[in-house]
Amino acid sequence: MCVGVPGKVVDIFEYSAVVDVMGSQTTVGIIFVPEVQLGDYVVVHAGQAMSIVDEEYARISVEEWRKLIDARNSETVE
């Protein structure tokens, strides 16, 4: 199973883009989504933008990731 996280494209270069993933910016490859544009949301896996998704999908996905992170953090505190 592959797990990807959504990120918003904030800068684009020839073969890479900078994406904001839950507040952290990282550079990813865009060879699988050459049509990506500034402001698009992409699913990032293993350092690559794998697909372009709409903003609503990205928002819901981030909410679910935050729930997982919060649950994990609460387990380590106890």
C-alpha cells in the first residue's frame, strides 16, 4: 500500500516543484504531473507528485492526517 499526503504547489521549476505539506515546504519531482500549475494540490509520495487533486480532497485528507498525528501524539504523552 502506498501512502501519499496532499500538498499545495507554491513554486514550479522545470522538473520539480516546491509544495506546502501541512505547513512544511519540500521540493518534489513533477515528472508524473507535467501539467501541474502554481496553486494546484498534488498527492506526494516518495518525493514525487503522483497526481493532481482538487482543493476539497486535499482539505479532507489533511484533516484526516491531523487526526492520525494527534492520536499518535496523545498515545506518546500518556
